[in-house]
Amino acid sequence: MNSPTPATPLRGLVEKVLFHAEDTGYCILKILPEGQRETVSLIGKAPRVVAGEQFEATGQWESTRDYGRQFKAGTLKLSRPGSAEGIERYLGSGLIEGIGPSYARRMVEKFGPRIFDIIENESVKLEEVEGIGRKRRQEIRESWLKQKSVHNIMLFLHQHGISSSRALRIHKTYGDEALAVISQNPYRLAQDIQGIGFKTADEIARQTGLAENAPERLQAGILHTLETAAQNGHTCLPELQLLQKAAELLHAEEHNLRTQLDQLLQDDKVERHRLQDVTVLALPQLRAAEQSIAQRLQELVATAPSHPAIDSAEALAWAAGVTGKQLAPSQQQAVRAALENRCLIITGGPGVGKTTLLRSVLAILERHDQKLVLAAPTGRAARRLAESTGLEAKTLHRLLESQGSGQWGRHRGRPLIGDVFVLDECSMIDTPLMAQFLSALPPGAHLLLVGDADQLPSVGPGMVLQDLIASGRVPCVHLTEIFRQAATSRIITSAHEINRGLVPDLRPSRDSDFFFLEAGSPEQIAETLVDLVQRRLPARYAFDPVRDIQVLTPMNRGDLGTQSLNQRLQAALNPPGELKFEIDRFGTTFRVGDKVLQTNNNYDKDVFNGDLGHIVSIETDPLRISVRFEGDRLVEYEPGELDELQLAYAMTIHKSQGSEFPCVLMPVSTQHYVLLERSLVYTGLTRARRLAVLVGDPRALDLAVKKQESRRRWTALRHLLSPA
């Protein structure tokens, strides 16, 4: 086994900042190493960097085809310059308001290396420099002190793993008191500033000497436990369970925790209520969201429909003529229910005719001059809804005019405009988003909620669709009849069997659209998946291996996680080549031609979490990547923005919700035992349109079908709707 190459030390001067990303600290610098006459590139991470600074770095030299010889720094420390040349470049970089290159030169000529002390402590002397009067001198000093304060905060926080953008947010929140706040109660960071969690604050607290049983720490740990529960889908937690988890996290005694819990309840930072015979605790915002959903839906259900009177028999006959589809009795009953109720849930698995039913309902309502508004949780789901209905559909975030950071343009005070609102893929909608949507519904609105309640619940807290159905208080049509064409698909029949807790028939059938291929070890499963994507399926079905085939897996890590499978599939489907540009960022190599996934909502770029695209170009001067997304949208990314992208030859089943693919491959392994469960397999299988292939161990599939962990969430919505 080869020993790692030792890190090389390097010192010198920052000549120019080619790129710096505030959120990640990632930077590309032009540097002049000590003892050398020519500049070279350095790649590293720093909270802040200014031309003229001195640097100390450790790392490795590397040679690249596109950028020549460059230094890849593992550690990078920057300090105020000491040489006259460095000081002049530093002051003239634009860092300090009121100083440009010419003033920087005059100031250094006048005061030399004492200039920093002059600015801070004897700024009146700056007026001795030609062109600097009282006003400019004051501007320079104020700017210097502000920059120094921000710089100190950045350096302090960067040492504790906090990015530059968060450091700026901390300074904006607390001003010059930032370091004092951090020293007195670092847990305020987790409470006041989005993106800073308990673990980061706890590490800072430990280094500043805060006692393990300090009230601030115990209260922050209790809140963190509730926030972690929310990240795992719960909107509340039994009190005894919360205290037990908090005690494990904090290594604290339960009686000390109870004292601090009482204080949090008194300060309205936690709410306590009864859930049948269990005492539970909730974050106030999640409790309020569930209460808001229950109240708004109770109002809707109690109100008669307000659209014009519609003869359902005549309307059904007319719709059959327009759509060319004769509805089954169960679907006709659902249409009548949609016309007779202010609010209705339409649910059912694949092949039961939800789309055909919805088209008929919308056609009838549109004929009667009802303004229809269609939305879905993700961009891909919204596009599928638009394609299936022929009507415009938006993402919920766009419909509600999301402004980021929990701010919305549409709300109770500025409601949406429309008569009938249709939400598709409702199983994906979490509690806060549903509460926001319902608060923005206009008076008199009608609501159709459509989704498959047997799919995975939302990634965010709650299980809204499942709770609404389980409450029995919201009118619901549950379609179960599998129609003739769908009944010939083993994808659909197998999905329904899995949903009933049965392992489907895994024996191969030549003309089937569903196969199970046995493979033993994770290595064998991975090799089989790559062979299927690269060779066997394109040869047999003429699938494009990149555009038509999607590997779905339960998790990100491990031999069968997205990270490992993406590396294998990228090497097989899009290997490096002399004429193929590539870039290595955030631990991932991106190449022209790669299939990529947007991992968060970016409204500036008009791309959203779950959007799929392909890299069409990588430019080097300036460095940027262009990605073409579905709908022929071309989006450009700078190097510091590439953490928004992931390779997408393989993606998690959660990320695939709301999407469909011509062909889906899924590994099924006991390696995934912690995550493997019925809803996960069911959701992944129902993403396939033409072909589904499961690869792995039949025993793992049997375990998954018998387990239904995702439904075990602590939520209060069902009980708020039906308190009895």
C-alpha cells in the first residue's frame, strides 16, 4: 500500500484574487511564491482574501491540461502584508472605502509599514496625504474598523468550521457585539441564524469554556433534539422520549433538563399538549402550522360549493365526448364528489385512473368558467401535471411567490387568485408548506388534493396527506380498481402487491416490464447495475443509457449509495477524454456530458430541487459550467456554486418523488436494511414508466415489504381534525 504524499509548505504574496465564493470560502488565487519571479495559481479555502496579503499554505503541486501547474492547498492562512508592495496592493484592492490604488501609493510612501496603525489610532495624520481631507479620512477609518471587525469574526468562525457567508450574517445580526455574543452564549447562533446548528455552536461553546451543565447549553440541546425530530419527519415528540434523547446528546441528568424544559415552556419556545393519552412537546411553529391546517380545512369542509350548479350526469356525458374516455363507475362517483364538495382528496396507486379522472373534472369546471390553478411540490411533478392535463401548472413555491428564508409573497393578507385549486403529489407536501398554501387560499376557493398516500411521506416534517385521510374528516375518494391496460403491467401489479405487504412474483417473463435479478454482494450488485445501464438494456430496449435509464437507491453513502454508484456509472458512461473538459469541485469531478441534479431551489437561476440536466460546456476563462435542464433551459454555474449540483446517474428514491423515468433500476440489499421498507420500494418501483429492474437479494426485498417504518411519525394533525 502506497503511503500518502507528504504536504508541501508554501509561502508568498497574493497577487490577484481570481475567484472567491463567500458561502464556501473556495478561492482561486494568483500568487507569487517566495523566491520565485513568476506567478502561479493556488486553489484553496479561506474565509476572506484580499490582494496583497501574505499567505502560508500546505498542499500539493499538480499539473493540469487546462490550467498548467497549480498549487492545491489543504490549509491556507492569510495575514496582513508586511512589504511596501504588499501593503500598497492590499489597501488599493477596494477593501477600504475611500482608498484606491493612487491613494494607497501616496499613503504607503508617506507612512510605510506604520500605515495600519495610523489609520486605526492616529487617523488625523492621514490628512497630511495629498487629496485626503477630513471627510475622506473619517470614511477611511470607519471602513477600516468595520472591515477589521468583520475580518476578526470571520477568522474566529472559520476556525470553527463556519463559512464566510454565515460569518457575514452573524456580523449583520449582532454588529460589533458579535464576538461578545459568541463568547457569552454561542447557542444564540443556532437560535437566531439560519444555517448554524447546535453542534457547531456546542463546539464553539466548549472552546470558550462554557460549563457542560450551563442553562444555555441544556436549553439549546432540548431545542436541537426537537429540531432533529422535525428533520426526521416528526412534528412533535413524547416528553419522556425527548428528555431521554436530550440526555444522551448532552450527557446531562434528567432533573437538570426538566428545569430547563420548564423555562423553555415559560418562554414559549416549546409547547406542551396531549395527544390522546401521551404528553408531547412541539416547536411552536410546527404546532401552529398543524393547527392552521386543521382550522382551514375544517372551514372548507363545512362550506357548501359555490361554483354554478352542474348537472353531473350531463357533465359526465359531455366530458366523455371531449376527452374520448368513458369513465368507470368508481371514477364517475369521484367526479360527482369533486363537484359536490368544497374540498376533496383523490388518492390511489398507479393504474387506477387518477389522471383520467382529473382531466374530466377540470374539463367540466373549465366549461363552467371556473379559474383553475394547478400546482405540485417540485418542478418535475409540476411539468408532469401540465403535460397530463394540458393546463399550466406551477411549483408550490413559485405559486406562493417564495422569497427565500421563509418569506412568501402570497399569504392570508395577499391571497392567491382563482376558483378551483388542484395540488398534485400531495404525499410530498410537508406541514409548513401546506399551512402556507392553505393560508393563501382566497375566500370561496375549492380545493382538490391528489396523491398516492402509500408513497413515502414528505422529506420535511409531518405526513399531511396520510393524516388528512386517516382523520376521516375530509371527503376522500380512494380509487382501487386497476384498469385493463394497467393490469397488463407487472410494474403496476407488483407495486400493488408490495403495497399490500406481499412479495410479487419474481420469476422472469420474457415480455414483462418488471424483473428481479439476483446478485449477492454489494460489489456484485453494483457491477450488475453498471452492466445493465451501459450494455444490456440499451442493446435490448434501445434505451439511451444516460437520458432514459435512472438508477434509484435508498441512501447516499455506502457501496450502493448515490456517491459510489455515480462514480462507477460516470466512469462507464462518460469517461475522461483528451477533448473533454472536466472540473473537480467539492469532491466531485464534473465533465461535459454528465447528467446532473439540482439539489436546492434557486429562484435567481429558475432551477429547483430535483431538476435534472446535462452539462453542455465547461469554460475556463472565466471558469464556469453550463447545464441544459429539461425544457431547454440553459443555466450557468460559477465554481463556488457547484455544491448545488450532484451527479445524477444514480439518485435517492426520495429525490425521485414526483418524477417518472422510462426505465428504473434499484439495488435491493441488506446493506440498506436500516432504510429498506415497503413505501421506499413501492415509491421507487412506481417511478418506472416502461421498465423496472430490481437487482439484489430476494431476502432483502422480503424484509423491506414486511417493514413500514416511514409511517411511524409523531404528528398531531389527524387528532386536531378528529379530536375524539
